[in-house]
Amino acid sequence: MVGMLGLAVATVGFSLASNYWVLILARIGQGSAGGASWTIGLGLLADVYPPDNLGVIMGATITANAVGFMLGPMVGGYLYEYHGYSAPFIFCAGLAILDFLCIVFIAEPEKKNITTVRPDQDQNEGACSNATEQEVDELTVHDEPSTTTVVAVERAAAAIANPQHAQEILDDGLHHQDHIEKKNATQHQATGSGSSSYGTSSSAASFSQSLLEDAPLNETSKNGAGIDVSMFEIASNWTITCCLLATFVAASVFSGLEPILPLYLGELLGAGPTQTGLIFLAAIFPTLFSSAIGYYADKVGHFYVSLLGMAIFAFATFSLSMPKSFLAFILPLALFGLGSSTILTPLLPAMADVVNKKGWNGYAKTYALYNMTYSLSMAVGPILAGFIFEDFGFWWMMVMFGIMIVVATPVIFTAQIAQVIARWRGSSRTSDTVHA
């Protein structure tokens, strides 16, 4: 919410700027506010959606981002041409206010306090002790919960909302325990084995504990919200490091091409702003398929799809050094955009998967690292491209970028490449054995 309000204020600052330094301050404010909303937005998605479906969700987010990139310049150009300099900024500030109002209606994920009580060793007395309070974000059951489990979860939720329902929970727990005992006795008689008694003293708390044991909960900290970790510890994880390195390489190359291609097209073909804008659509359009890429990554594996994207990206980067006509740029640029999207889309759920498996309270910190890396690459890429272009030309710039991708790929995807080679060797040996 603060990020959206800051974005609105900073955007209005552009329309009121009277000198260069005010524009600089407005740009800093706009970037900071936009970074806040982008980081927290990704963290919120990772909090809400399950890891096995997060690729589709992150893909949809990137798709929305691509749509904004396509519509923004057209709307801004129209408003500037027909309504003046301030119109685009006021319009964008209005969008930020609208977004703020939408965020107001997003409920913060609530944490439920579930008190679990374990029965004392003396079951004859029915005494209970060792109460443990656990804070749980969400109680997850298996894919196909039984009716008893569903009812128990509903009862537990009712008890949390109203303590008066505790007796109902107790009755359910006793009834469930009696049912289990009778079922076990019948099974033991049928198999001829001795029966074992669970004891007749049970409680709603112990029944809730059995539900919690079935639920796939991560290790939690003292406050139950997950293990608190620093950004340095998150960045030290090798999987996260690989994701950040892949992000840096892909975003540096993409951002490096962005300011240089208009200059090159202007020198080579005399292309104007409209033609240049249209040619960039070829690179942005493939990102509309990011949801499909995310879905495929969830099924196949995030790093395998990202590795495929790196191969496409490298091929497209080398290919962009060859065209000598306007239309010849379209296919390489389309592959360039497809490769970039295929690299970056699976990385977002891959990072969330690490946080989830580690039990960290660190989605926002993780995506803050992602955005910091992305922002750094957006600064390094154009500077590096500018030096190479001025000293060596466009052809060498794309070739050097391609070499950078090729060199970085084995470092980032060492484990995945090794697995692919091992599978290929295994299939080859199997094939040789069959032929023999």
C-alpha cells in the first residue's frame, strides 16, 4: 500500500518537475516505490499459492507485465501527443491510486492459534498436560481428504473462532477414537493378531494433534511463522545463487540490447521511433505465453525449462548479429524474447520452492534479492553494451553477449546438465545392450 501511494506521488512529481534534478528525484522515488510493490507482490503470491502451481501464477504475472510494456508506450504516446506533457504522468498516477484501492481489499493472510494438548501418561485418570500453542498459516490436508478429516478441520476452525465449540470438538474426538478402536479390533480378529488398545481417554486437542501430524507443515520458529533468515543466508544457498546468476545474465543481455538496437536500426536502415517500437513488439510478444511456460515448468522441472530457455536465448543472441534488413530482425527478436521469458519465468517458483522446503520466513526477502539482481543487471547491461557498441560495433556486441551466455550456462545449470548427460548415457547403454 505504501509502495503504491509512493508510486502515485513520484509519478505526479514528473509532471511538476521544473528542472533536471527534480526529474532525477522523481525517478528515484518511482523506482523505489515500484520495487517495493513488485517485491511484496511476488512474495504475496508465493504465500498464497501452493509451490506445485506457482509457475503458472508467476507466468501470468510476467504476462501481465508484458501487456503493460506493450500498452504503456502506446497510451503514453497518445496522451503526450494530444493532451500535453503532464497527461501521461497524471494518467499513470491515477492507475497507481486505483491499484492502491484494490490492495485495500486484499486481506492479509491470518495466522491461526491452534492449541494442542497431549494426554498424560496416566490414561485412567484422563488428565491432560503439556499444552503447546502453534501458529499455523494454513492447515493443509491431503489431496483427497476423507469426510471425517473435512469435518474435523471444520470443527477445529469453529473452535478457533468460538471457544464454546470446544465440547463439540471433544465429542467428535471421543467418537472418532471409539470408531478407530472398533475398526482395529475387527481387523485384528480377522487376521488372528492381538488387538491393541489406544485407551478410551481422548480429547479434542489430541485429535487436532493427529490432524496436524497429517498436515505437511514446515519447521517453524518460535512465533510459528517460519524460520527467520537473513538475506545473506538466503543468497548463500546454491540454488538461489544459480537463480540470481541466471537472472543477471538474462536481464543484462536483454537490457543491453534495448537502447542499442534503435541506434543500430537508425544507422543501418534509417528506422524511426514508430518502426523501432513495432520491431520491439516481436521481442515482447512471446512473453504473453509465460503462463504456459510456467505450467510446463511445474510439470517438467523449473531448472530444466530454464536451461532450455538459456539455449534458445544464446542462439537468438548470436542470430541477432546477422540480419541486414528490417524484417530479418523479427524472427531472431521473437526467439530472443521467448528465450528470456523461458529463462526467467521458472526461476520465480524455483526460488519459492527453496524457501518452502527450508521452512524459511523469507519469500519477500528472496524476491527482494531477485529484484535487486534484476535492477543491477538493468544498470550493467546498457553500460556494457554501450562500450562494446561504440568501440567494436553491433556485431561484436551480440557475439560477446552470446559468449557470456554460453560461458555462464554450465555454471548455473551444472546439476541439470550432469543429469541430462547421465540419462543420455544410461539410455545409450540400454540401447547397446538391447542391440547386442
